[in-house]
Amino acid sequence: MSTRQKNIAVFILMFWGCMVYGVELYVAPDGNDGNPGTKEKPFASITRARDAIRRQRTDDGGLKEPMTVYLREGTYRLKETVVFGLEDS
């Protein structure tokens, strides 16, 4: 395989990876709901991640790319039941 072919293959894989994963949000027991939900600064609650997705859906006129929420290992203490509705699917 030539260098050019390798570069094209890498570009295609990177492009496909961006389309598959879209927006990624992170939640961690030691996070903070004031954070942006990034890998480095995760949210603290599942509810906050759900609300961030709802907000983006409303602000952008609908989700244009997939969103993935990653829950880091740990114990999540819930103060109330987390409810997902049809608008969350």
C-alpha cells in the first residue's frame, strides 16, 4: 500500500469515526454539573447529561448528529428518579 493510499484510508476512517460518534458527553461521580460534560470536565449527574441533550435538540432545531453519553465507573447516588421520555429517544 502506497503512502497516498494509507493517507486516504486514515482520512476515511477519521471521517467515519466522527460521523459514528457525533457529540460525546461524559458523566462521572466526581464530576460537576456546572462543567461542559467533556472527557476532561464531566457532568456529575445523568440528569444533567439528559438535559444537555434536550437543550441541544431545542436550540439547534433538532439533533443533526448522534449523541453518546459515557458513564464513568463509580456509584451514582440519585436524589430522584431519572425519567426519560419520548423526546429523549
